Amino acid sequence: MQAEILKAIQTISNPFLDYFFIAVTMLGSSGFYFIFIPIFYWCVDKRFGLKLGLILISSIYVNTVLKETTKIARPIGYSGIRSIFTQSAGGYSFPSGHAQGSTTLWGTLMVHYQKKWLWYVGTAIVLLVSFSRMYLGVHWPMDIAGGILIAILIIILSELIDSIIKESTFDISISFKVILSILIPALFILIFPHKDIYEYMGLISGTLIGYFIDKEKFDFTVHAPLQKQILKLLIGIIVFFVLKEGLKFVLPSGNIFNAIRYAICGLWLSLGAPYVFNIFKLNEKTIMA
């Protein structure tokens, strides 16, 4: 039944739609998230940018665990199904990481802002990204449905946890926050030591450490004129990708060092970049010594 659905979808295949859905599917990739989330952290709302990143990485963690546990094969190579852009289809099939990730991202945005236009845009992007995975022949329909449902459950749970944190009156020292920022991601690695988990938990650890240090010492603000916001994004994202790729040639290979590499990238996102922005007066508020 699932194979027949994919075959029916692919009856509309043509070169234009191939390129269109390859472009669409990139909206559910990690590269897109690495660009999109810093926009919120650096230019819109620092706390919500952090929340958005944490929820998305939590969703990726769950997705990785389920993929490696269920080990369901993709439709790639299945008779009668045409699979293209397979470089976007690493690992197992269920649930779809693109469908789950895009639903998590846009669903969190829709719940947070409660704007009608955002619900239309977000829903359209989720449906297009999800459909693209079937058009490209890299996911089964059940993968898509499962990814969307899991993402909705993650959003509901995350909003509940966030409301509890907001109402909490606990006052924790900066040193204890830093220790927790290392220990909790490390615990998740121990629970499921997959190579991707090392990278994303490293990113969470570095980002949280930087966030807490910044909030305690500098309290970076996002406000700036449009020209400066664009300059912030250019500087911040370019350096992020230089660190992400360049550190591969500096640090030894291996999961531990990949976690360290991503932790450094996280520190840049939440502490290094804001510090540089303030030094060059790209924000309204500058760092006081």
C-alpha cells in the first residue's frame, strides 16, 4: 500500500518538480536550522531562540533513537520507486527527520506567536517538506505521519516544561548551571551513544554554557537597526560554519572530539558572537567591563 502511494505521487515527476522539491526538502535540513535559529537568538528574542534550538535538538535526539531502534529500511532501491537526492537520506527511514524537524520548528513558532499568517506559512512549509520526502522517494508515508505526530507530542511536552520553568522560583548559581550544562547532555550521550548524538549534545552543552555566562556577565540584547542586524548575521553565521568545518582539521577524529567541536560552535552562538557584536557596537547595548 505504501509503495503504491509513492508510485502514484511520482507519476507527476518532471525535471522542474525535481529541482523544486529538492529545494523544498532543504528547508528541513540541519544546514537550514543552523542559519534559521541564530536569526532568532541574535536578532529577535534571545530566550526564545534558545528555546527553539533546545526543542529542535530534543526532537532530533528522539528521531535518532527511534530510527536506530526500529531500523526500518527506506524505499531507496524498491522496485518501481524512483529515489533522487539520496544524499539527504542518511540512516534508517522511520520516522522522517525532515517531517519531524520542520513540524517541530514551525509548530513551536506557531504556538509561540499565535499569528494567523504564521499558521498558514508554517503549515504550508511542513506539508511541502513532508511531501517532498515522498516525491523524492526517500521516505514511506508512515515515516511522514509518524514524524509529524511525534513532533506535535514533543511541542506539547516542551511547552509544559517551559511553563514550569517560567513559574519556578529556584535561584541556581552560575557555576552549578554550567556544571548541569555539561552533565545533562553527557547523560543523554550515555543513554544513547550514537555519533549524531555526540554532536548535538555537544552543541546544546556549549550553547547553554554560553547563554548562562552571557546572562550573568554581559546580558547581550538583540536590538539593532536593520543594517546592523544583517551584518550580525553575516559575521555570526560565517564564523559558525568556519568553526564547524575548520575544527575538523584541528581536532582529532572521534565522537568525543566531535562533541567538543560542536560545543565550541555552541559557545560561539551564545557567547562569542554576541561578545563580538557588542564590541563592534552592532547592538544598542554594549558590554560593560
